[in-house]
Amino acid sequence: MKLYDSRLAPNPRRVRWFLAEKGIDDLEIVQVDLMAGVHKTKDYLAEVGVPNVPALILDDGTALTESIAICRYLESLHPEPNQFGRDARETAVIEMWTRRAELMAAMPLMQAVRHGHPALAVLETQVPEVAANCRQSAERALALFERRLENSEWLAADRVTMADGVLFTGIEFSRMVRFKVPEEMANLTRWLAAMRERASATAGT
């Protein structure tokens, strides 16, 4: 299998984080130069189908291009340590918090960076109002995660799961526009410090 990766983008970092947590090190990894538009070239599109990273190319040529789908596939091959749930209830809870982390925090923060960081203007037409609105949306959403972490060490289970990875990599990416978790959010601050201490925190950075 071959993984197309980019150290400039947040979704590939999710996959690198996941690989580090699982101890998976037998993939061929190919870096894609997004700033040079390699992901939009004819050859890349012919193999992957869409101008996206990450992309996992299976041995039969199947291309998986969504970060969570890639991680789910790899978990089926490497079941432990479990990231997506051990039974129906736990799987549903992890899925719920993963979706919340992605839709309420990670995606708005990604948009805040894409539309707010000057260096990324070469990739698309930036709209400052989008950056500001997305940043405010993510800031409001942090209250939900702060309450959750008041009674739980980790976001979705009694261990680190994909939900933690999605929220963590989203917050880390937003440091590009100097976004910070407010210090008064003691539970999120504690959780973030614990996530940064893990070996996976610097995977591929």
C-alpha cells in the first residue's frame, strides 16, 4: 500500500497521528507538494481520482481519500490498540465524539487557517470573513469539549481514540493563526497537555 501525504495539511496529520498511535510503519509514504499543485496534476488525478490528500492506494489500486475512512481501513488490518470501539455502544460513542470534534471544532479551525493565513492565498481565494466566523464558531464549540472532559480523562472512552486525534490535530493546525485554548478551560488545557506528551504528537512534523 502507498500513502500520499502532505505535512502542510491537517487531514494527512490525522492519519500520521493514527499510524503513530497504532505503531504502523510498513506503508510506503509519498509526500505531495501542495504548494506546487502536484495534487491537481493529471497523473495524480488518474491514480487518486480527486485532488485530495491524504490518499491511501490499496494493493488492488483502490484509492481511499478520506482520512477517517483510511484510518478505519487500517484499523481493520491492525485491530490493536483499538481506536474506533470494541462493542456497539463504545463504537457509537466514539463515532459521536469524532463527528462532534470534526464538525464543530476541526473543520471550522481548518477554514480559519485556510482563509486567514497569508501563505495559503496561493491555494484559493481567501475570504477574511470566513476565517473570522469559523474561528468564532470553533471558540464557542470548545465549551462542549470542556464540559465533557470534566468527567472523562479522554474525549470518548477510557483511552485515547480517534475522537481525541481529530480534535487534537485540528487544534494543533490552528496554531498557524495563533489560535489557543483559553487557559480558563482547565479540562481542555489538561487534556491538550496530555496529548502533546504522547509520541504521536510529533508524528511526521
